[in-house]
Amino acid sequence: MPTVRQKNRAALPPEPQWAEDIFKAFVDLDIRQVAYVPDAGHTRLIEACNAANAMRAVSLTTEEEGVALLAGAWLGGQRGALLMQSSGVGNCINTLSMTRTCRFPLLMVVTMRGEWGETNPWQVPMGQTAAETLKLQGVIVHVATTAADVGPMIAAAGSIAFNGPAAAAVLISQRLIGTKEFKG
């Protein structure tokens, strides 16, 4: 009988070049702190950030902690980015109001679930409304549907976030991160 881990094994593309493109954009944007909730879609990017001497990668228990952490980073003179899955967008709704009220930048990279090929019904509601939810909170949203879009979108979102200051998010389509088999 297969284990739970075998049942929920990810079907990810073998070498997601877009993770390397995001890391390069982070370096170009002078990102020093990267807050994240562990996520299979961000694995390669998290590993690259952890290995970089000039970056501090901070594992969170919930996504809204990242908004506060990055507000503190900005106040301390450092740029940061928040990595999360689309289900984490719902966790950030109240803390996102800080970006507008306190006028500090926030760059978010969101791996999408609840889209193409999703088999977990719990991921669908937030995945289908993540972009609209972010926009309602005043976040500038870019949606990457091809690997070639990801790096340039991160650079553009980072530019508007740190020069605005503004909150900006790049949503990476589930087609790029792959799907997971879910057996309920």
C-alpha cells in the first residue's frame, strides 16, 4: 500500500529555470531578506536564497508574519521579498493593509494552486481568487504563465515596489510549478 508521501508526490518540472531567474532578479534588486513558508513550488529558490551569503532566508509559520518581518527589514534599510503559495494570500489580508497605511514596499512571489490540474479541492477557492484578493488590498499583480515571463516580471514588480513604495506580487501559474496528486 502506498504511503501518504507517495500518494501526494509532486509532479514538478525537472529543472525550473524560472527559480534561477527569480534569484537573479533578487540579486539585481538588492534583496537582502527573503521570508517564506516552506513550499514545494519555491524549493529551488529557497535553496538558492539560503546558500547566498548576502541574503537571509527566514522560514515562517504563517505568511502574515512575513509582511511584518519585511516591514521591519525596510525600516532597517534592507529590501526583502515574501514567498508563499496562493493559499497563504488569504492569511495576509489584514496585514496587507499595513503596506498602504505605512507606505512601505512589499514584493511577493506567489506559487499558484487551485488552477490548472488541481486535484485538491481545498486549494481551489483561494487559488481562484488570489489575484482579485490581492488587488482589493491595493497590491499590483502580475501573472506569469510562461517561464520566460517570470524573471522580467519579478524585476518589474520589484522596481515598482521599491520605487513606489508599493505592494506588488507576481503570481506563478500552476502550469509552471506542476500539479500534485491528491487522494482525499
